[in-house]
Amino acid sequence: MALAECGLRGEEPGLGGRFDLPGTLRPDILLFSESPSRMIVTTREEAHLRAAAHRRGVPCHRLGVVEGDRLALLSGSREFVDLPLARIHEAWMSLERLLSGREMG
């Protein structure tokens, strides 16, 4: 969910990406778990981020690349999501309007 939310910015979709999620967890846990002590960081300086994480004993994993107008979530050979970010954004905005009580239309 957090990766999808990273591509949603205000009234327009942002950037998508292709991300390979580590692990062998069940798909529902892999995609929707809210395990503590994890974060997503986007950087152009991967080596610096890895070095900083290593110095502090923090695990660091590269999930993918931020680019384009689609969101693709994979785990190994399993593909869970490959959708246009505009479609995800539209669904997100509809849910937001519904929850805030604004008319949909």
C-alpha cells in the first residue's frame, strides 16, 4: 500500500514504478501488512544511502525503480499488480470523496 500511496500526489497521479518485494510471505501479508520499523526511501544516491544504513546496522534493500505511469508489484516470479497509476489514482480519489461525504460524479 505504501508504494501505491507514494505515486499519489494530490489531484494528479505522480510517478509509478516497478518494485520486486522480497520474501516468501502470503500475498495478502506481503501487500498489506503494516509491520513496524520499515520505511520506503527514494534516492538518486543509492550508494550513500546503503553506506549510511550499513554504518548504523540498519538493513537496506533495493525494491525497484521509480519511473513511468504504471505501478508494478512483483515478488520473484509472482506478479501481483501491474496497473496504470491513473487508474489507481482515480479509485483513490473516489474513495476519498466517498469517505469525506462529497458527491461522486
